[in-house]
Amino acid sequence: MTAFRLAPAVADAFPGTRIAVVTATGLRGREPWPRTAAALAELEQQLADGTWHPADETDPRIQAWHTAYRSFGTNPRRVRPSVDALGRRLAKRGTLPRINPAVDTYNAVSVRHGLPAGAFDLDHVTGDVVIRHAEGTESFTPLGEPDTVENPKPGEIIYADTAGVLTRHWNHRDAHRTRVTEDSARVAFVLETLHADRDGHLLEDAANELRSLLAPHTKQVAVHYLSPAQPQTTT
């Protein structure tokens, strides 16, 4: 069992935070995921037709993350929130990256709803996961750079377990250690909003869509929520 916790200082600084933690057990990442493929194709076709565009930095959902990043000392135009970077890539290239079915699924849900998303292979998580301010002494190895070690800036918001940092700049980049691959069998997916009063319904819609896309390819899937009022959940 892995607990996810929202640290009191983060809850106080961002009182509108709500995070959906969608856990999948017995994930089968090496079989075809036709509904995910269709979801990606639909987004790309809507973009090509001009009937839909990903949220950009003029959108209140993205603006909120830019403001949050600046509050802990990160320039969001150099180090972009994940959903911002993903939406910009889609708008520029007309396609989303194809990584593996699980990652492709949360990417599609993230960009459709304008909410940051990420995932952790729970078999490579050590202890509990805490969303907290960094001390600056923690170690982080970026996704795709297994020989690189970074230290977050003091005060930067991170996801961390007892072995190190799992994400930098809240949701800018994930760690290599807990990356999700085709062979990941126990995965926690996260979707985030900083304005639950305004966008809580979008978060719930996104979590339900993610659960629906995952369900045919896993033994069990469940949705949990974190907020200042409910700062811990066990997966």
C-alpha cells in the first residue's frame, strides 16, 4: 500500500488544490488499446478541423499553473507545466507523442481537459508519496536521463518518496526511476487542479474518462482524491 499526502504547507499555499489519484492494478501494457488510439486520433482530427484547440497560456487553467510556478521561483515560460508543454507540442505538430498505451492514455485525457497529468510505477516507489516544498538537498534523475542527477531548488514544489524526487516543479517533469513502461503493472496516475471550486467538475470528468480508458486493460482501477480537507489517501 502506498499513501499519497498533500503537505500542510502546500495545502495552505494553494487552498484550491484537488488531485485525483487513479490507481490501476494488473495493468496490461503490451496489448492493443483501441479506445486510447481512437481518443488520440479524435483529438488530432478536431485540431486539424479547427473545431477544438488545446488550452494555452491565455486559458485560466494554464494561467493558474503559471502563477503557481512563479510563486515558488520557477519561470513557467522556460519550465512549463506539463499540460502547457503538451498542448503547445500538439498545436505546433498536429500530433501527440506515442510512448506506450498507459502514457498515451493520460496524455490524451490531460490535453482534452486542460489539466496536468502524470503517473508513477508503484513497484518503483519507495515508501509514501508526499507533495511538498523541496529542501534543495533531494536528488532527482530526469525521465530519459538515467545518468543525470539534479537537486530541486529550495521551496520548489515536488512529489517525493523516501528515496528521492518523483517530479520537479510540481508537474513539469517526471523521474526516470518511476517511469511508466509497457511492463508496469501497478500504476498511480494523477490529475491536478488548483481551482477545485471552478474546475472540480473537469477534474472528476477527466478522472472518470481515465478510469474508463484504463478499465479494459487492468484487473482493478480506483479513483481517490486529495485536497486540503482530505490531505491523504492510500492506494
